[in-house]
Amino acid sequence: MSALGKGMGMIRRVMALALLLLPLAFLASTSAHASARKTADGKVTRASGRCGSCHPDERVAFEKSRHAGEEMHCTSCHGGNDQTVDEAAAHSGPNWRGKITRAEDPKICASCHSDETRMQPYDLPVDQYDLYQTSGHGKGLAKGDGKVAVCSDCHGSHEVLSAHDPSSRTYVTNIPRTCGTCHGDSTLVRERKLKDTYHEYLGSVHAKSLFDKGNLKAPTCVSCHGVHGASPSDIRNVNKVCGRCHTAERRYFQAGPHAAAMAAKQMAECSSCHGDHGIAPSETARLATSCVKCHAKGSKDEVLGATLLATYQAAEDEIRKAEALVAKADAVPLRTEDYKARIEEAHTYLREALTAAHAVSPEGMSGYTERAKSVGEEIQEELKSKLQNITVEKIFLLVFWFYVIVTIGIIRRFRDADAEVVK
């Protein structure tokens, strides 16, 4: 091939490549300038204006935020002029605030979020700032404590996202980690003489339900302590807080002797037995072991706890025996669907029995344990009879086939003997 031909081939390849890349270049250019369009008078209409020329990281974060799409600009919080890249001109004017201090943070947010006219289209409450001021955080800030949480600690500063966005700090599965930024900081909790409630929570039954089982309705920090008005629960209100989810347990608790006794001694009701942040799964052994935390060993109260436990375990044992027989029947096989459904019913009675135990009344609990126990006993009786009949049938079949085989053997011997005589 001549040099001229090679040259023409190279030119054609370059042109083809250029044609392929041209649309991509156009798209990249369009994307880059989509949020930086100018009006007829040359003003930049992008949410961040020209501020991003000097503050690129902040621009990227802000333009991904919920605020950027809602007529908010850098100047909405910081003031100044966002249409120039001249630092002196940009950082000037009667509304210039510059960097917002932690003390100013809640007030700046409240300038919009307390305005009913501005929040009404979004159906957002306007009392967050008032609630914040009643919280431990707000009270601490009012006293000059610069380390307490302010709005940007929980919601972010430039990167504020909707609470429904899984990337948001306030999305349900991220709330414990957001609160844990402070309440799980070993240095801070030691300095403030606080408990490391974040790591306690991570080991709780609530955290396992939230993270391991994906139950988005499982309690998080804000479920018990509130959101903007976050504060420790009053001792007298603990059963009310827990009772928002555990309604039946609270009803039994209030009907029992502990409610009035604990209120008189100003004891935290539910958490005195179950703990507060590191709440463990329910265990039947607590029916006996929890009592001695307050009552003397050998007292009638300890005996009562042991009685409740024995009543529960007696029913539980019968259900376990029934389950073992169902497994044995499955291996035969026998139809066991109905028995399995009845066992599930018995387990429901047992769960109700644990709930009723909050009234600390053998009579109230026995109504459920007796039902559970009777279901277990009925299943055992029915399956034992069926399995026994099957055993008898098997023995009969063995005897029958033994008789058949022996008979066949005898007949063959007679036939063989007759054959010999004929010979």
C-alpha cells in the first residue's frame, strides 16, 4: 500500500472516531452547564451561583441536597453576593454572615423552618426550633455549651437530604449512628460522665430487629427520646414510652402491684427489669431471677416468681413433647399439618402468658399456660394412639409375611419330596 493510501486510511479512522465522540462531548458539555445557565443579563441561575468557583466541595454537596431544588441558595444562609467571583464583592453586603457558628446554626435554620407560610406547601411542622430549645441539646447551647448537637450535626450542613432518602443521616436505619456520633464517642461520654448508649443499643433486641431483620418500625433513639425535643424520659413516664409499642404489657403492668409500688419509690418501671438501651430478648428465666433484684432471697415474692416460671415451663415441656411426636409422625409419614397449626396456637398462648406475667399474678398467667399445656397434651394423646396403631399394624404385617414365607417354604419342600418319589 502506498504512503498516500495509508495516510487516507488514517484520516478516515480519525474522522470516524471524532464522529463517535462528538455526541458524548455534547452530552458532557450539556450536563456540566445544565445547572449553570445564565439569564439574559448574565446572572448565573444555578442554586450555588458562582460560589462554587471557590468552594467546589460545598457546591457539589449543596446541589445534591434537598434545599438546592427548593429555591434555596448559598446566600440564603451565608448572605453575600453569589453572582461574582471577586472575593471582596462576594463576601460583602448588609446580609453577609460568612461562616455560621454553632451557636447561630439553629436560629439560621429556624428562619425558614419556623415560617408557617414557607413550610405549608411541604406540610412540614414549624415547631422544631421551639422543641429544640426545650431539649437537653437546646438548653446546653443556651448555656454556651458549644459541643451539644445542633441542626447541622444531625441533618448535615450543605448536604441536607430528605429523611426518606436512605443516604440521609436521619433515615431510620442511620439514626442510631447519627446519635452515636456523640453518644458513642468514648472521649465525649467519659468527659460528660454519660453512658455509651450507642454501643449498648447495638447489642439490643431493638437493634437486631432494625438491622438484622430489616424492620423499619423497630425503635431507634428518636422513638423513645423524641426528635427535636430530645431528652431523657422522666422516670414516671417510662411505662408510657414503652407502652406506645408494648400496649398489652403496659396494661398488665398497671393492673399488677408493681405500678403503684415503683411509682411511690420513683423507680423507672420497664427499664428496672429489662434495661434501657441494651434491652435483651425476653427470657423466661427472668420470671424468677428478676425478683431478687428488689426482693430478698427466700421471700414470698421470690417464691411467687419461681411459681410463675414453673407454671410456664410445665406448659412449655408439654409443647416440646408434642413437637417431638409430630417430627416422629412426619418420618412415618403421617399427615401432620393440623397438629403443626395447633402447636403454633399453643406457642401463641405461651407468648400471651409472658405478656400476662407483667401483672405478677399466677391466676392471670395460668389461663394462658393451661390452654397451651392442654393443646400439647391433646396432640400427644392423639399421635401416640396413631403411632401405636401403626406399630401394631407393622407387627401384624411382619407376622403375616412370616406366615406366608413359611407356608411357601413348606409347600416347596412337599413339592420337592413328591418329585423325588416320582423319580
